[in-house]
Amino acid sequence: MNFTFSKLLVCIGLVAVMAGAQETVESVRRQIKAVEAETAREKNMHDAEKKRHAEFVEVGRKKVQALSSQNKTLKAEIDSLKAELGHIAEVRQKTMGTIRWYESRKAKYNESFAKVIDSLVPVFESDFPYRNEETVKSVREIADQLHKGVIEADDALNRTLEVFYDRIRLGYTTEVYKGFLQVDARSVPGTYLRYGAVASVFVSNDGNDVLWLSRTPDGGYAWKNVSDDLAMRTVLKDVMKVAEGKTAPRLVTIPVAFPKEGE
């Protein structure tokens, strides 16, 4: 009985030991599985990270290649622009040389042209004596402004031609106007008649002085007093009356003097 009980106790103890051992093995297995699962998870995370890193490196490599290609293209464009700028600078230098040459030629031409215009002064001074001073002043002013570069040659030419046209218009216009004439030492008031650019008559207000514009031997002009020539006085007074509209229009005789070469 006692022996049987002892065996029973031993069996119970063995069963308890085995149960404890079995529980320990199961715990170890669970821990091992947990470690294996954690290891697998970390390995997956490591693989995913490694893949992302590889993709990042590949993207970076491609970007570097693209930037390198862009840099080469940009460098080529910069080189092309530098070459173009060099060409432009060369062309500009040549153009500046041409401009300087042209400006020099232009200045010489303007100077020469100004002298030509100024040389017309004696021509206008000796022209039919009507507003000659104004004409001469205009011509000298044109020449001076061209010489100083105030006006261009084409403007100077146009203004000079306009002066000529004004003088030409004298040839087909007639004018009656009041004024004074120096007769000997007297300044006599009276009326002028200008007939084109070939004849001019002056009759004083009191009718005592009658003169007409005559040519001189040297080709100039001078007032010829006909106050003592009764016939000429009568003719010129009639001319003046017709010109002023104080009598009916009719044909009258106007004295005209021609230079010797025109006779």
C-alpha cells in the first residue's frame, strides 16, 4: 500500500515535471516564432527600404544625366551666343567706322555747300533792287546754319530754292506801295510802282520828284531823276495813275533799261 502510494506520488511528480517542461517548450517555441516573425518583418522592411533606396538612386542618376545634358546644351547655346555677340561687335565696329567716315564726308559736304550758298550773296545783292537786304540776310543765315550743323543739307537746299522762287515770282507780279526815297540829301515820301523785276517808278507825294530805276554802266541800278524832262514826267505820272487805279485801265509806256550785253 505504501509502495503503491509512493509510485503514485512519483508518477504525479513526473507528470507535473513533464507538464512544466511541456509548457516551457511551448513558450520557447512561441518566442522563437515571435523572433522569426519579427526577423521576417524587419527583413521585408529592409528589402522595401533597399528597393526605395535603389529607386531613389536611379531617379537621382537620371536627373543628374538630364542636368548634364541640359548643361551641355546650355553651354553650347552660350558659346553660340558668345560667337554671335563677337560677330555683332565686329559688325558694329565696322558700322561705326562707316558712320565716322560718312559723318566726316557729310561735314565736308555741308561745309562746301555752305560756301556755295554764301557765294550767292553777291548775286542777290546785284539783283533787281527790291527787298535785297532781306534776301541776302536769309541766304547768309541759311549758309551759317548749315555750317554750324543746325540744319541738314537738304533743308538748306530747299530753303535756298525757296529764296530763288521768291525772286523769280517778282518777274510776273506788279506792286504799288508807299515809302521813302533818298533824293540827293532829302528823304522824300512817295509812291513806288514795281513792274516785275525789270522796272520801278517813284513819284513823290507832292508830284515834284519823278524817278525811274535805270541800269548803270557797271551793271548796277540807280534812280534816274526825270523831274526836268516834262515828257517823261507826264508818261511816268500816267503810269502811276493807271497802276493806282486813279484812271481807267489802258496801255501805258514803262521805261525799261537793259544791260549792254542784252542790247
